[in-house]
Amino acid sequence: MSTPVSTASDLEELARISARPPVRRRRPGQIVLTVVVLLLAVWGIAIVATNPRFDWRTVGRYLFDVGVGHGIAVTLELTVYAMAIGIVLGVLLAVLRRSSSPVARGAAALYIWFFRGTPILVQVLFWGFAAALFPQLGIGLPGGPMLFSVDTNTAVPLFAAAVLGLGLNEAAYVAEIVRGGLLSVPAGQAEAAQALGLRAWPTLWYVVLPQALRAIIPPMGNQVINMLKMTSVVLVIGVRDLLGSVTDIYARNYHQIALLIVACAWYLFMTSVLTYLQSRLERRLGRGVGREADHA
């Protein structure tokens, strides 16, 4: 029995069939789920659009209000300053956690334990009421008169108290993120750098930290987004951020829901921008990783 010989037309037909994109089988469960999700979305939009209690006219009126804009600026300032303190102090704490000195490791661990173990709201309140513990800040002799002193409320105004409360708390979390990133770098990298004559600090700065960034950036980006939202706790000590600004407005006009929607809209906008920037940065840092893995 002879094997049939494929003709040129048969080969062309096989080539056309193989070039076609694969046809995905439609599963009934996926179709049902899609329909249910769409119906729920339409139902939710209809409720939000037709319920007069959402007061969309007031939302539109105050969305670009000057007071709300001032609150947004304060929120962004708090985020930048607090993250700056958190990153600088957090990197230092992470390095101390890897120190050969048990005193340095213990001090860093104690700091992280305290600030991670107490609520951020309590810490901000403590800084806001610092004058109740230390009415005066200055330099003096132990048990003797003060050589120089200043009122605590003058030295640490409410905005500075909010930055310190947020920044010192953030440093504890940044320290653990950085420490995890440093641990992700193989120990052989540092050993090779030291074999070439680099000391401990240059090895850390030029060899270990650049490689650890790939593991540090994603959780650090999440911390920035969380910090942007966490700034709302400063309302308790009288700092007028975005939430504090809308609170002042609805205390006068009693449109609580509309003003809270304004705050939510701006928080969503700012966090969306930060999420986009984070994804771009991660993509930039990840360039060449796949190719290196393939060559390895």
C-alpha cells in the first residue's frame, strides 16, 4: 500500500491553515459572567447618575475650588517631605540592620519595632501635642538653667509636626523594603567588589544598591501611593490638607457627600498618575532582564 504524495496545492492549503490565528473557544461561564458584570455596571451607573442626593452640581462647583486646590498642594507637599525623610532614614536603618555591630542592629530593630507597632494616628497626635511634654526646646546644663530656649509650638509648627509624624513612621517601613531588596542581591556580588579593592560603603553604593533597585521600586511605589492617602490623618491636628479643606467647606454649606466626592475624585486622580509613573519606572529598570536571563 503506497503513501499518498502531497501535491503543491495540498501544501499551500496546509500553509494557509497553519497561518490562521487560533480560534478561542467561547465558554458559557465566561459569557454569563461578562453579561452579569455589564448589567451590574449599568445598574451602578444608573443609581449614581439618577440619585439627586449625590448633588453633582455641587461636585462640579467645588471640584476646582481655590480652597480645594490649596488642600491638594498641602497634600502633595506632605507626601514629598514625608517620603524624603522616610527614604533617607529608612536606607540608613536598613544598613544598620546589616551592621556587624550588635548595638547598631539592636537600635535599628528597636526603632522599626516601635514605629511599626503603634498607629500612625497616635504618632501624629504625639507630635502635634509635643508642647504638652516639652514646652520649651533649647540647650542648657543638666539640672541647671537653660542657655538657649524656644517655644516648642514655634520650633515645631503643626505642618512640621505632621511631616515628622508621617516621615518617621514611613522610615520604619522603608527600612524593611530596602533590607529585603539588599537581601535579594547575591552575596557573591559584594564579595567580588571587595576582592577588587572596594570598601564596604562604595560596595554598597555602587554595586549592591543599583541591583537591589529592581526589588525595591515596586513596593516603594506602593508606599508613595499609601503616603499620599495617609496624609489625610493630619486633619486631627488641624493641618488643612485636601481632606481638611473639603471638611472646612462642608462645615459651612452642609454638602458633606458632594465635598467628599470631590476629595475622592482628586485622590483617585493623583494615585492614578503615581501608578502610571511607577509602572513606567519599573519597565525602565526591567529593560534587559529578560535578555540576560535568556543568555544565562
